[in-house]
Amino acid sequence: MTERLKLTPLQQNEIKPILVAEAEKRKEIFNDTKLTPQQKHQLVGAIHRVALEKIKTVFTPEQITLIEQGMSHPAPGAAHPDPTAK
């Protein structure tokens, strides 16, 4: 995302905690044995949408356009990377 959207160092610093929090919440959901797969899918989707809206406040209009285009055409092999990985 950093390269594709040409994020500035400041933007990267502002976005990282949002992505880390999203990853932690996603992990909690997947580890919750009381939830059905459908419930997990719905909750993860909701968390992702909230995180994306927070992230968009950091983006320029051009970056928002690029991210929205990317949502309809994801990069090959694009998955949900773990932002906590080093």
C-alpha cells in the first residue's frame, strides 16, 4: 500500500496504529469459537470498513481514488497482510 499510494512517512505513521488495531480485532474474532464462520465474516468486514474510513481521513483525494480503484481490482496475490509483521 505504501508504494502504490505513495504514502508519506507522516501518513505511514498515522495509518499504522489503525492497521495494527484492525489486525488485533480480526485475530480476536477468528479465535472466538462461539462465533459461526458467517458471523466472523460479517464482523471482520465491519471492522475493515471502519478502519478504511479512518484511514481515508489521512489520504489525499488522489490516494482515495487509487484505493477505491484497488478495491474493485485487487492486486494479484493481495491478501490481508499482517501489519504487525516486521
